Amino acid sequence: MTPHPNRITLTTPSWFRHRVAALPECISSPEDRMRLVLEFARTNVEHDTGGPFAAGVFEIGTGRVVAFGVNRVVPSGCSSAHAEIMALSLAQKRLGTYDLGRRDLPPHELVINWRPCAMCFGAVLWSGIRCLSIAGSGQELEELTGFDEGPIHPGWKSELARRGIEMQEGVLREEAVDLFRWFRSSGRLVYNARQG
């Protein structure tokens, strides 16, 4: 029998490390931030290192790049290794705190290429970010790709506002939908547990 594990390690792919090292220190426009997130999502699929999802954490005022993450569910064998979890965790590790909204830190934004799934929505709420930027929030992701995003509460947007998290929606929406169409046509694995 396998002994009980006492440690979890999630890693980024090798291509990712080289790409992050080449990023500019700051990315000022919301479109440029999303464009980069979409690039990371596509590259993740092209290298067969995860699903078509990526996320970035930025300082709101300066656009300073804090951390990026890509989906690593299949390569890591961990269903919670979504891009948002990876990006938020790496940002928290880099800044040395579980609370990205700490008063002595500048406010932070999470940029992702679609509305967070049920699990990642909770992570967004508890991360301390002050802004969530998404390409879209409709059914296109599930319809085009087959991924099961889980039961999102119908009041999810008002819950963000209630907790002081600003939301920007529709940033490069068509480009994100095109990415999902491309993913579907690639024939790659859709990894829903028990197929949703």
C-alpha cells in the first residue's frame, strides 16, 4: 500500500518559466494584460502542459506583473490546479502573504480568460484581490469546450461588489471565444471528472 502523502507540489511547465522571465516589469493596459493571458492559455495547450486557461496577478495602479499561472490539472494529477489557483498562489508566495489585499500592499487585480469556475470563484473571494478582469462570463466556454465549470451562484457579480471587488468584463471577449473554438478543434482532452 502507498504511504499517506504529506506534501503537495504544483509546478509550472518549463516553457512557462522562460516566458515569465521575459515579461516586462509593468503592463499598463487592460487589453495588453488580457492579450498576454490569452497567449499563455494558448501556449499551454500547444505544449500539452494543461488546459486552455491562464491567469495573471497585477498591481492595479502600476500594472506591475506579480505572478502568472496556467492550468496544470492533468500534468499535476490535481483537480484544483486551475490557472487562477496557480496565479494567486504564486503571487502570495512571491509577496509572502496569503492576503493580497493587505493594507500595506498596493491593491491587486486578477486577469483571467473567462469567468472563474465554482472553485476558483471562492479563491477569488478569499485571495484579497480588489479587481477581477475577465474576457466573458457566458455559456460559450462550456458549450465550445465541454468543460464543466460547476454551479455558479446567479448573484456572483453582486457578491464581488459586496466584498469590494471591482469587476471588468468583456476584455478581448471575441479573442477568448476564438481561443475556445481553436481548443475544441484541436481534439485535446476535456478532463471533467466523471464527465461532469
